[in-house]
Amino acid sequence: MFREGYLKTLVLLSLVPFFSLLPSCSSGEQVENPSDVKVLVLGMDGLDPILLERLMDEDRLPNFSRLAALGDYSPFGTSMPPQSPVAWANFISGSRPGTHQIYDFIHRKPNPEGSAWPVQPFLSTSQAFGPADPDKAWTFGRWRIPLDSGGIENLRRGDAFWNHMVKNGITTTIYRMPANYPPPEESPGSGEFKVLSGMGTPDLLGTYGEFTVFKEDLRRESKSVGGGQFIRLDVEKDRVIAKLEGPENYLLDVPPGEKPPKMTVELEIVRDPVEDAITVTVGDEKLLLKEGEWTDWISIEFKTGLPGSTVVGAMGLPTSLHAIVRLYVKEVHPKLNIYVTPLNIDPVHPANPISYPPEWAAEVAATTGMGGMYTAGIPEDTKALRSKPQALNEDEFLQMVHLLVEERTRQYHDALEHFKSGFLFFYFGHTDQLAHIFWRDMDPLHPGRRPEQEGKYDDVIRNTYEEMDARLGEAFEVMDDNDILIAMSDHGFCSFRRGFNVNNWLVENGYMTVKDMGRQGRREQLFNIKFKDTQVYALGLNCLYVNLKGREKYGVVSQEQRRRLMEEIASKLEQVRDDDGSKVIEKIYFTFDDYPNADPEIAPDMLIGYTRSHRASWATALGGIGKGLFEDNKDRWSGDHCIAANLVPGIIVSNMKLTVDDPELSDLGPALLHLFGIETPKTMVGRNIFGEKVPLEGG
Amino acid sequence: MNVLNAILSKLTSVVLAPFAELPAQVALIVISIVAGILAAIAFRYSSNQAGLKRVADQVRASLLAMRLFKDDLRSVFGAQLSLFKASGLRLWYSLPPLVVLIIPFVFLLAQMAMWYEFRPLAPGQAALVEVTLTPEAWDGPPLELNAPDAITIESTVRNSHDHTITWRICPQEAATANNPLQLSFTLGEREVAEKQLAVSSTGGTDELVFVCPLRPGTSFWDRLLYPGEPGFAANSPIRAISINYGSRVNTLFGLEIPWWLTFFIVSILAALAIKPIVKVQF
């Protein structure tokens, strides 16, 4: 029945002494905006200049062509390495990695004290930290209430360009800028400031997204795969209670070395004995779903079970964590199979702040009309598509992306509608993720192509470019002659046909020793490296680290040997050829030469710039070894951009004339500041690349 | 209870009829004002007004004593004790009128809830209709849902564990006075129940629409709290029919305020405003 909330209301009403009820009001203070100019930047992750120009030539992108004809268009120099967190950090900080200190998706601690790890990998853009005094807690019975909380730190260094806008009173709104999690806790200045965190925002489990599949025909009770887990459903007479796992119960006191049990939420699933339909009941909410349907967002609450939670919660201690999920019914008969999205942080009750002001995320979510929104940084669940067994097939993955795009487009329209002055940045990330997945369908030479999918997904990426063109057209509609419209991407794209096992090459050439060459594809591969007999190791998609004495835990290379070693390896690597004789590496970059301020504890010693079509293998990214030096990329992840920066620029198109031939990402922040009459801050190295402004002709 | 509910529902419909073309909050405010005035009058005649007057005098005297003799601890404590006693006495004198008022107010609030608590469906918006059958009826011929052409029945799930059948329906057009949307349920050839479906062209944010989410069974409380449609008899094969309407968002001067809060604030203000006229002591 659907009446519990109503019952509570009426029961409460009959008890409340109504003479005491009076509302209170508060008023906010508004700051005047000093500028009437509107500057809109559309960030379209991974839009590739070669493909864009081809489609413009084919008249498939009329709005890009129109804007380019009005103002200027150019390939846009990306970061080295051209990975999204690095590239967007270049844009944000108006500088290069030596300033913002992000060099890869994955960094490593060279000497992790008190840890078994020889070197310890971690995600590069943000990091959770525990309480200053973990022993400061109230303990009673099996409960332990911490009196000091930890937090999450944004690891991007340098100064964000928008800080200077806000300081100068410019209204500034940022939707999902990558490498910008967590959002700031306070406004940097007097201008109205709103920011929603994007790529880098974790799910409720603290990962980049872990799906769940409830499946009836699993042999084991549960099975973890990369990016998610499968859980068996034991259906009895068409009914089952499924348990969706959440984070560990953070208020339970467990003996040292033990992990607290995970909090769970129960889903009651009832299947019709004949029809391909089920009901799913979560808390008070009941849904009826047919096979092949997605739900809107469902709000779920993971409760710690602490006695007196209501009172303790009112005192400010979170006694439960809220998430939102969407369900997809893959199959009802004969075997039930339900996909659940990663546990996105609930924008209404965020476990960690995902916006500034904190309540703004809920306002943005409300514009979608879907009961929530994707808050995880990379919402396109490519892992579900790539998992073995597949959690989602290509068509189902595209449905999910379609729902995401629909949601984002509504938010975009709302953002445009409310954009009256100042600066607005709006980010589209599915352009990147779809290119990663469907590039092989455009590349006749890709080794991962499947005959049965021939012709089926050829146009997915091109259609996405057309869709971005439509968004650009909508921006024209709301902009005035005096306004500035910029569309840009952080890098381009190319085919990822062959993976290069860098650590295998290091072993073959005597720079690395491993315990077991047969240990491929297993977890925690760094433990397989004999660091005391290793001079150099590869970890991440472009990074090479010298095993340096005094820095690495088991360092063997002295400072004096380091330079000669690096030059020797660079020279050899640039000569590596694939089986067909093609060049594998365009250039090896010496990080501390290119970025003199690079933090020696964080930065890799060398960056590998691959040629188009090659990339680091998946094993290399985790510090592992593979089978042989090269491998065909049969993965659905078939396009990439983690190669030499000069081979994979992004794009910039605007109604501003460009004053340089080689604009690059780090120029854009300072150039935007100049548009508002703000001098380039000293921490930024970018140039003002904008010259004459061409009126937008009323859109 | 069914008869009383039917009378009160009809009465509420008649009272609200003149407000049909106006924003929903207008009727809520008018009803709240009238309820506040009537409550003040009822309070006047059902309470010990002389006693309440004495208590009020006593409170004033105690407060004055506390101010005048603030340096005399004994007097201050004595005044506080007197204040405490007066408060208890005021509560005691207020009980009879509260008992008198609570009955009509519960009926009134339950009726008002049918107009203000739930949001009608909009055309194209799906909803779940759930029927709970008796165990005997579950084992009999299958229950069928019959809907007018304007309503699409999208899917069904039969749950043998709690003898419920859930349909997902989607109305394609709004209900009107000439075209009320009615669901009917048949067991075999026999029609055994009907249930109204509230569908408004606007989704009902600022208009008066009767929305009844539950047609109850024999439960006294369900019948009291969901008076919109008659409860099923004990020998009916159906125990209850529910529809999952969403909650309605009521706004007043641009602020989202629950309808019941508006009701209480306005009725309290009305009662306070009428106080000198009806010469009532609260």
C-alpha cells in the first residue's frame, strides 16, 4: 500500500498542539555583478579535430561551421600526458603539470610507510584522509562514534582561474569541471559562485563506480569482476529479497584488523509467473518494471542501525548514508537478471559535498524531473559493458548513455535559461566515453572488430558529434551579439589497436626483474616486481618511474646514475618497433626538464608519448606484465588518447579571433580572465589567445 | 462509517464547488478562516471561561510579582510555583474543548487531505494500481482490471505471497466532469469493485482535484483517514485498492508549505482575530 507517509502525517497532526506552530523566514544577500557580458564555455571531452573537420566538411555540423566562420577554429594543444584529469587541470590552473601536479589518473607513493606495498598506487585527483586522532571516539557496546572526522582533499594544486573571476565579482557557474572534486567549502570571493563536481567524484563506495547485477543463474553466491559484482538471486515462488551492498558500517566497533560488515538495503522483487514483469519494493517505494526497462532514480538509505539514530542524527552525526540508483531489468523469464547502477551520491542528502553551495546539487537534480541525477564523476558505466560476463551489452549501454544525455540536456537547458551574466562552463563527458568504446566501429583496421556487429555501431560517435552540434546551436539561441561563445575539448582521439607491455620490455632489456613472468592478469601486480633488482618501472598509462635511492622504498638508482639511465632507456624505447615494423613510441618526455617545478615525490621521471594506434597495455597501467611485448586490443575500449600530446590535440571554436597559431589548454584560463578585464595571475603561464570579438549576430 | 463519509464527502464537494475555478489555496484559506472562527466559538461555549479568566489573571499577577520582588527569593519562588500551578490549570480547563474540537477536526482534516495531500496524475504519467484480495478470492477466477479507452494498462504482476495484483496504468487524457475516469474490477463475469482515477491536465499543482489513494477495507482507521470512497464490506473478495499518487506540493506566496500547516496557521490567526468579538478566553 502507498499510504504510510500520509498516515504518519495525519497521526502527527492529531497530536501536535497546533497553537505553537509559526513559520520563520530568512533572507539572503545578493551581490551585484559588475559585468554584463556573458561568456559560455562548452567543454566537450575528447572531441577530435580530424573527425570534427571531416564532419564539418560534410555539412553535418552546421553550428560548429557557423561559429568557426564567425570567429575562429583551431586544434587545441593538449597536456602531456593527454589524459583528461591532466588536461582539464591545465585548463583550470592556466598552467602545466609542474604547477597542478597531476600527471596521470594513477599516482604512487614512492615510500609508503607502514604499508606492505613497495610503492602504493592511488587516484591522482582527490584523496580521503582519516581523522587527525582516530582514537578520539565514544565507544559503547558494539558501537564506536568518532569525535573527529576525516575528509577528502582535492589534490590539484595551483589556482583555479574562476577564483579570480569570483574575487572580481563575476557571477560564475561551473557544471562538472573534471579534476575538481571535492568542491570548495567556501566562495573565493564576492561574485555569485556555483560549482558542481564532475569527473573524479566517487560513488558512495569511494570508487569510480561499482555496478551490481542480481542474477538468478549464478553458481556462486557472489562474484566480483572489475568494476562491479554479480550477486545470485535465490528466487522462491517468484519472490526474492535481494540485498544491495553499500559501504562498511562506519559506526561499528570491530577488533583491529577486522573489517566492519557492509550496510545493505533490501529490495523485494516479485516476478509475475507469466508476464515478463516484476515489482521491486525499496523502502516505501514500489515500482513495476517490464523486461528491458530502466527505472528513474530510486533513493536508498544505508542505515548503520545505531540505537537512537534520530536523536544522534539531529545532533549532526550522520547515522545513515544516502544513495540513488537506477535499475535495469535485463531478463525476467526464465532467469531473473537485474542491473543496478553504481551507488551515486544522493544530491539531496550528499554523504560528501558534491557542490558549492552544498544545496545546489539538489537544485540541479530537480531540473531533470527524474528523481535524481548521475553524480558519479564518470557515469557512463563502461565497466558494465566490458566486464566478463557482460553486465550490459552494447545496446543496453547505449540506452543508459541515452538516459544520461537526456538528463544532462535538461540541466543544460536549465543552465542556459538562467544564464544572465558572467561566466558559465558546462561539461559533456559522454563524447569521450562513447569514443573510447565505439572507435573500433569506425576503424576498419581495428583488431577488436566483430563480424556480427559490422555496421551496427558505425555512426555512434558521429551522431554524438551531431548531438553536440545541436547543443551548440541551442547556445546560439540564448546568446546576444555582445556575448562570447566557446566550444572546446581537452584532447582528441585515435584508434587503440595495439597495447604495449612496457614492463615486459623493461624486463627483456634488463631494467626490471619480476618474481614470476607467468603472473599475468592478477591483482596487485606491483608485488610481483623485485624492486631491489629493478631500475625502472611503469605504472599508469604514460608514466615511467626510476627506482631512485632515497625516494623509492627499495630504490637502487643513485641521482648520478639517473640521467644517464633515462637517456639510455628513452633512446631505446624510441627505437621500439611493433611486429609489422611500425613505430610504437613517438617521443619520451623527461618530466623534470619539461616541468621544472614538478614535485619529485609525485611526478614520474619520464612520460611515454605513444604513436597513434598504440598505447600502454592494461597490465602496464597497474604496474603489471602481460603476455609478450605487444597484444592486440580486443577490448571494447577501442579508442584512446593517452599518446604523444602533439598527435592528439583537442579543438577550440569561438566567436573570438585567435591571436596565436598554437593555442593550448593552459592558455584558456588566462584568456577568459582577460575577457573580464582581469590580469593573468602569477601562478599561470598561459597566454591571452583571444583577439577581436565577432558579434554572434543574435543567434 | 461509509454513510457518514459519503455525507461528509458530498458536503465537502458542495462547499468547495464555488472555488473550482480559483487557485486551490483560496479555498484552503477560506476554510481555515471559517474553521478558526468556529473553533473559537466552540471553545467559548465548551470551556470553563470563568476558570480560564482566573488563570489568566493569576498568570499576570505571578509575572508582576516576579518583577516587583525580584530581590526577594522567597517571593520569586512563590510566584514561580503559582505560575506553574496556573499553567497546569489552564491545560486542565482546555481539555474539554480540545476533546470537543478534535472529532470534527479529524473528519475535516481527513476530507481536506483528499483534496490537498495527493497529486493527481498527468496524462502520460504512469501509476500503480494495487488490489489486495482475500485468500479465497485469490484461489478463485482471476481478477481483471477494466479501464476506459483513455487508460492504457501497461503490465501486471501477480504476487501470490500477499495476494496482491499490481497493474501499471498510464492515462492518456485528463478526467473531466463529463468523462470521469473509473476503473472497474471483475472476478469472472462479476463486477466486484470500482475505483476512481484522478487525472488532471496540469498534474494538479494549483487546482482543486479530488484524489483518493485508497479504497479501504473494513479497518476503522483506514475508513476514517481515507473517506473518499466507500470501504469494502467484510464479505467482499477485495480487501483494498490503492493507487500510488505522489504527494502534492502546495505553495503559498511562492513558499512550499504543507497544506496542513497553512490550515493551522490561518485558523489560529482567525481564532485570535475573532477573540475580542466572541469574547473568548484561551
